[in-house]
Amino acid sequence: MQLNVLLVDDENGIIQALRRMLRAEPYQLFEASDGEEALEIIQREDIHLMVTDYKMPHRDGISLCEEVRRLSPASYRLLLSGQVDYKALQQAWKDGVVHRFVAKPWDNYTLTMHIHEGLRQHALLQRLEQMQQAIVADQAMLLTDDNWIVRLANPALCRALDCRESDLLGVNLFSASLSTIAITLEAEVTRQLDAGQVWLGYFNLLNQNHDQVPSWMAISPLGKRYRLCALNLVNEHDLNHADPALAVSSYHNTNSRKDQSGTSNSESLVNADTTSLGAEETSIAPVAQLEFRALPVFNAQGGLVALESHQLGNYSKTEWDSWFSQLVNTWDTCFTETLNVIVDASGLAPSCTDHFLAALNNARQQIPIQCSVILDEDYLISDEPSAQAWQAQLQEHGCKRLISHFGRSFLNARQILNLPIDGISLAPEFLTNIQDAKTGAAGIRMLQKLHEHGVLIYARNIHQSEALAATHKANIDWLSGAVMSHELHLNQLHWYGPDSQLG
């Protein structure tokens, strides 16, 4: 299928630079020097993606994107500019008017990656329109009511989450048992759906093993009472299915999204020969003390370097104290290295770290603990007093700060080097793109440049062996995901201790 890309800028030099960047791509390129000319093309041609400047005569880029959204809802809208009101841009992005912003001067690799991803998301938006007419069996999708309670889930989605449809029915899409999405996003998505708009954005679902399943989700209203949700799984794009690796599997006959610690039987496979394992479920003994979990994080050599908790904003001070108590006991018994804890605060308010930091201080009275916090770029560049106070609080507690979803964020590599941060957390699609034969080398060079400036690089949600191989090419520091380990109970961390015995 011919892919049509519209370039809009009042500076001819910018148009020509974009043309040179895209000359190897199989796109039909259209040009417009202002918003009015762009709208004429939108009404005449089937435009899959639009790259537009922000500051132009007669109509700015955000206003143009608003009108394009009305005329051609499935067209992906990418705003490109060196002069922009960041608050206005953030609001336009939250409202769904703009899908992506790239700052000038742009990095060719990052901009090309956003265009590739945007064309994929155009296909998702287009499929959603088609699915409003007919349900497609091989497209992962679900149906919720107007309170976000799951009412239907098709087989493709159940396969992606390794569950039965009955496990999902009656569960709130934004609940902690099914997704890691902040409650603020639920309110924003609801507002857009209530206004009759289609929402497109990044969405982390959770599978049976509590692993994050990153995806792009498009949500459309179906009348007043229902919402249709269609997904593109990030890790399935251009990748084979995951090879078997470390796994934790559970056998039970009750609802899998409830606490099964007292009733389920668990079998753990840890880098051992599995051919001798029996198939009978009844012979497997329950694992004791399964209250608290953490995700192991590894270095490129396979050594355990950190533990990530996904409970920020969920645990009380008492629960964090108990989590640290069990973790410290296990770590102090089995390891000699300094404990490093990672928490993800992206999408959360500054108050989300209050209980965690208080418990961290208590735990540091027993053993040394390093801490890294993953943050949205908003809080790192904001001059709001609350954001500044949060940064000061994290610095006071000696926490490293990592910017979330690099490769999807509004800031480019040059701008990130000027921020007061210690590292970056890669967007899952970044690893997919650096495997591309044509553009992958440029992405690797970008990461190497960040490395040279002392920026720590963390790749999360690695679920395929191909993606794991890509991390080694790019010399990434920290790695986590199901291809290496699922989230484990804290009393199982001794598996990775120097004195552990397997088999």
C-alpha cells in the first residue's frame, strides 16, 4: 500500500531537509507551505501522516492539527518546531490533538523512528474505524462499559495476556491488577471519549505473571454505554515470539487476578535443564511468604544489579516498611553488593514517593541502599514550585533520576544532556527500531554518545530474544523483562546469589 506523508512548513529549507532524510523511504511525499494549503491536500488526498511546523503564518501547527483531526481522524499528527509553548503543547497532546512532538534541531534517527511509529499507529486508527463496522478476529481488542469494566475480550488479547476471557470479565481496565496506568490518565481518556473523540496512546497491560505488556491502544466510543479498545503490542512488531527462558508458571482453578498465594501451586524454572521436570501439577509444593515482589534487573553480563518495584503509589508506609524489611533480610543474607532499588514514578504526582522515601530512610539504617526513580520529562523541565520541590526532595535522599520513555519523549538527545538527570529509560519500541538494518546503526550511535556523557541507559520490558540481542549491540547498562526473569517474590531472590545451587 502506498504511504502518503504530508510535510508542512513555511521554510522551504526545512521541507528539503525532511525530503533528504526520507529519500530512502517508500513514501509519497506531499508539501504545503502553510496550514490552509495543507488542509486542501488533506481533503483531496488520503494522508496517512502529517509532519507540521508549529509557528507558521495564518494558522499555527496546533490549530492545523485540530482541523486535521476533524477532517481525517486516522491521520497521525506530528508537530515539529524549535519555538513552542511547552504548556500549550502538553495540553494539545493530552487532548489528543497532537500525537507526537519533535523539537528542532531534530535528530534524523529519532524523527525517522517517530514517523515509522506514526505510520504504524495510523494503521491502528484506521483499523479501529473498520472495527466499528466489524470485529476483526486477529486484532487484539476488548470491549468495556462506560465505567471501564471489561465486558468482552477476544482470543488475540487473551493470548497476549496468557489468560482466559473469564479472568478479564468484570475487571476495571485501569485497575492495578490489569494495568500500570495512572488514575490521571483514566480521567483524561474518559473526558475525550465522553466528547465523542478517539483516544490513541501508550498503555501497559499486565499478564498472568504480572509482567508489563507494552502496547499502543486506540479507544473509540460505541454509543453511550460502551468503549471499543484495539491494541498494537509493541514487542510483537517485526519480532518472533519469545524463546523460552526463565519462567514462573502457576496452576490454579480460581480467578487468576486475585491473590493465589495460599491456593496456587508454582513451578520455577531457573536456567536449568527442564527436560526432567514432571508434568503433574499436584506434585508441586506451594511457595511460602509470597506477599512482596520485585523485578530483577541485570547488567549486560547477566549479573543482578538492581530490583524494580511496580508498587509506587499503591503501597502505604507500613507496606513499604514490610517490603524493605523482607528485601533487606534476603539481600543481606545472599549478596555482598550494594542493593539498588528502582521505582517508576512516571504518570504519578510528586506525593507518590512520600511513603517510599520514608521507608527507604529506615531501611538504610540497616544496609546501604542506592535508589533510582524514573520520572516524566515534565517534572524535570518544569519551573512549577511543586516540581522543583520534588526534584530537591529526591536529591536530598540521594536518588538517581532517569527520564522515562526516551525515544518517545518530546526532548531529543541534545536537550537531555542539558538536564539534571543520571540516566534514561528506553521506550520499548526503541529496541525494535535499532534492529532495523537501515537505521539501527544511527540509534546505536546516539546511545553511545549518551554513554560517553555518563548517562545510564536502562532497557525495560524486554520480552523477545531479538530485543535482548539488540541491547548488547547498543551497550545498554541495565536490562529487565520476561526474556530474563519475571517479577519474583522477594524470598526467591537467593536464586541469583553467588552461593545459589540450581537443579
